[in-house]
Amino acid sequence: MEHASQIAFGRMDQCGQLADTHDKWDLLAALTHAAEEFGLSHRTLGVLKALMTFFPDRGIPAEPDSAVVFPSNRKLMERLNGMPESTLRRHLASLTSIGIVSRKNSPNRKRYARRASGNCQLAFGFDLSPLARHAGQIFDAALTAKSQAEYLALLRENVAVLRQKLIEATSGQAEDLLESVRKLLRRKPCKDALSQAAEALQAEIAALPAAEEQSPPTLPATGLSDSGSQNERHIQDSDKSVFDSEEHMAADKKNKTQSHPAAKGSAEKGVELADVLRACHEFQSFFPGQLQNWQQADRVAETLSPMMGIDMPVLSDARAAMGRKDAATAVFCILEKMGTIRSPGAYLRRLAQKARNGQFSTAPMLQALLNGPVQQPIAS
């Protein structure tokens, strides 16, 4: 089916006047932006570019039969890096059917030129002048395509912001919606799909309780300087002092959770790295060798999380709620049970919420793995 712009393309303007000469490379760039509007593929545009290289002047005049090029198929194929002749014929037919170029056939349908006194008096081949005659239409279509692309990018960004807002405002709710929107953003969705996703996210956010929606996110208790430098924060994340401070935080948390009946039994005993290595083996498929300290475990968990479908904001939230050691342990345990967990990101969010309420410990997770029917030796 032809677009409305394609039906009128290549015809004389209603006023019957011809436009001025236009730069051929500007016209090609505009056609590239508006390729979808005119039904052009990138290979068809490549054939058009090859035709333009045979026209000696940079400016294409609008007068009919004033910009005729007459290369043979063999020459075009050489300039297109060996494109098959059948493919070349198909793209040339597409250019002429849309009206971007027109054919000027000789009596024997050969392409050639007759010269007199050093000037080309008669030429048969492909006429590029329709491009100049309808340059206004081409440039208008390119501007429209650019504005639509910018609008689509803004709409996509808005959906991503709404999704993140819903993640921060909830803990485990709307899992199906969050997962479907995540998959949508990994593709190239159309405007309607993005609009529907934005409306669904806004409706879900509006349905949240006011206190839950406006509650500020919990920030990690690590010491940061006043500087907003990303490099400085990255160095602090990899500093051993972070883990030392978290050990003090875990000790304070242990004292607080002693009175809670659900966490009393699990909080009495801290989780050691050796326990994690005995219970979790799947991560060694990606990172062979034995982990030496919690810093390595934390880096491995951070690398594995995107591969498991756990977004970095979710992992950061879990680190803030339960500490880096417990967050890394939880990631390893989730990896062991990937076959039974539908949404690892939502599952880790629920664990972080339990940790804030003093109802979470990694000890039962590790014990459940150790008591499982299959135990594998740890690879050295």
C-alpha cells in the first residue's frame, strides 16, 4: 500500500513552476530521515546514493531530463560492493515506482549518452531531477519524522521514569505490570504501546496509598562526602571500610532484632562466606574459582544481577535495607532457585522490605539450600 506522500511524489507541482537547484547530499540525508514515510529501505537508499555518485555536479537541477545518469548495472554493482544484479534491479524498480528517480529509455533500452563539441547533448538512463522538483516535500517529511522520533524518545523516557517511581513506591506489588513494561522498553515500541504503558503505570501509582506513595526512599548509611563526583562514590563503594562499617551496622541490627520473634533464631548467628560457598554453586558457572572475601562476592553479585533481571536500583535498595553482604548472599541464593522464581527483581524487593521490618535473615535461605536433595562440592 502506498503512502499519501508516495502517490504524489514525482509529479509536477500544481503551480507548474520548477524549484531551484538543490544539494544532492542534503536531499539524500532528508530521505534517510523520512525513509519510513516513503517506504525506502537502507539498501534502496544505498542504490540511490550510488546513482548520485555518477552525477558530476553537487547540485541537482529541477528541470526534467537535466540530471540523467547512465551507469551500467555492472558499474553500479561494483560501486555497491558486489550487490547481486537481481537485487539491484529490484531496488531500481522501487526507486522508479515511488517516483524518486525516473527512467529515460533509449529505443533499445540501453543507457548511454551522445556528445557533441565536448558536451552531453542526449542521455538515456535514470533522471534524478524529480528529487529537486519535490525537495520541499522531502524536507517537510524529514522534519516531521524527526519531530516524531523526538516525541517517541520523550514518551519512552517518561515510561521509564514512571516505572522507576512505581518500583520505589511499592514492594512486590504490580509485578506483572513492571515486568511487561521492562520487556516493552527493551524493544522498539510504537507510540500507542508506550502511551498505554504510561497510562497503566499512572493508574497504578494513583491507586497507591498516599503515605506509601510519598514515603522517601531509604538511603544507605555509608558515609559520603559533599561532593557529587561519581568517581569518588565509586571508589568508596570498593573501599574495604564500607564493609567494615556494614559489619558494625549488622551488629547494631542484630541487637535490634533480638526482641523480634520472627528474626530471633536467625539473627543469633552471622552468615559466613564459607556457608555461602557451601550452599551456592551456580555463580561459579560464570565466575570460576573460589571467592576470597566479601568484596569479591559483592562485585560478582553486582555483575550477575542484570543477567538475572534484577535492575541496579533494586540491588541498591536491597543493599541499603540489608547490607552488602546479605544482599550479595540473597542474589546468590536467588540464582540457585532461578527455575522456581518468576521475577527475581520483585523477589529481591520483597526481601528488602522484610529486612526493613526486621523480618529477614539469609541464614534460613542458606540452610534450605544446604538441606536440599542435591549438594555439589565447591570448585576450587
